[in-house]
Amino acid sequence: MCGTVSIVDHIELASVCKALGDPTRVRIFQFLLECCCPVALEEDGDVRPANGPTVGEVCCQVTGIDKITSTISFHLKELRQSGLITMEKQGKHMICGINREALARLADYLNEASKRSTCC
Amino acid sequence: MCGTVSIVDHIELASVCKALGDPTRVRIFQFLLECCCPVALEEDGDVRPANGPTVGEVCCQVTGIDKITSTISFHLKELRQSGLITMEKQGKHMICGINREALARLADYLNEASKRSTCC
DNA sequence: CACACATTTCGAGAACTGTCGAAACGATGG
DNA sequence: CCATCGTTTCGACAGTTCTCGAAATGTGTG
């Protein structure tokens, strides 16, 4: 066959893509991309937990309303279940973050696919 | 902002991802990846049209039935409208191919996103 | 022209998805 | 412990998507 791919089956690829297949979810995702610092490792040698916005902040940014809606909660769940984002409880809050590894895997898969040049 | 991205708005990204957000379409897509030679340019200096399977062959591969179903036709239309695949009439047949450029753009976007390392 | 073949379109039904408001849950502070 | 805050879950509804079979379209062939 034409080389190994990182995303194995139809189902997994479909599930990740489906998660990004809704405009509201893409907006959430892009907001998280902009405002989440990746986990810091170097400076203090310690793994620092994700440093991102709370669900309320995501809501506020995406809907413009300063109130958590069940709709955003629903979309966050979809994104989390697909593995694209992470969510971590911190006291009263849920901190959202990008799962850069999942993202990189998807990018690699598509990049490899776009460059495949010979027939099998 | 954090650098330009190739895929502009939520809608476009969502639309491409949505097209890949169905297991049947992913199977079609992966079959096309495996069996479509990219357009040949170098050897004869001529642009050769896409060299891929017909709709019937896609159907046969994906459904196992040697008969074109309206379902596959529907999914091919979705993929074509999202820009991920190309279809070209050749006599009686429609030849399907991968749009590697669209694929590369998506891969670039995701790759850049996965590497973004600073806050805005 | 009539026919067979490759494919798309249409219409209908079932299944799924996105949205909303209300209720429930869990953590924290008084 | 009660109230409150941040968040999720639930139930309902409208809208969309997927699938199927039948009919329509287009294209080469006798």
C-alpha cells in the first residue's frame, strides 16, 4: 500500500472532521486557538496545565451573550469527544484548551494525502 | 494577529470538514486517494486530465454492489461541492479525482494551527 | 431513431443535529 | 447548611441529512 497513515479508519477521520463541520464549532475552535497557550514545559521544567478560557468566556466570545448557553455546552462536548479540545476542571470552572496533538495528527494525515503521488 | 491562514472563514473550513464528516464520504475519499494518479505534467509536457475511477467504480468499491446507487451519487456531489474532489465527464462516464490543492490548503491550515505557540 | 448504459434528480421516510428554556448538579462562600 | 455561581443534562421542536427506489437525463451504438 501507499505508506502508513496516522489516522487509521474512516470512523476516526470522519468523527474529527464532523466535529469541525459546524460553523459554531469552528468559531469556538478558532477562539481557543487564539487564546490558549500550549502547555508550558521548558521554563520551569514542570508540566503546567492548559491555560485557556473558561466555558463562560467561550460562550461570551462566541455568542456575544454574557451567559452560558446549553448550545455552547453541547458544541464543547462534541469537540471534546472528537478529541480536538481538552477540558479540565479548575475549582468552579472548566478550562478549555486545544489538543494540539490531535490537530497535528489530522494535519499530517491530510498533508501526506495531498502529496501522495503514485498509484498503488 | 497570529499570521495569515489559508482557509479564511468559519464557513469555508466548516464546509470542507463537513464533507469529510461522514464515514461513507471518507471511504470514497480514501479510495480516490489510493487510485487516482495526480495530473501528470512532466513526462509529456502536456496537462493530462485526471486519471481516476468512474462513478460506477467508486460505487462498486464502496458499496460492494456492482450498480450505481443514488446514495453514492449524493455523496460524490457533496464532496465535489466542498471542493475536495473533482469530476470530469469523459464520454459516457464521469471520472472522479482528488483535488490535491484543496487538500493541501486544509492540511496547511491545520498544521499552522497545531504549531501556533504564542498568545495573540 | 431506438436502445442500452452511466449517472443524476426527485420524493418520501427515518434518523440525526442544532437550538432553546428549564431543571439538575457540583463546588464555593457566607 | 443555604445560597449562589458555573456548568451540564434533559425534553421538545424545527431543520437537516442520509438512504432508498423510481423516474429522468444524457450519451454512445446498432
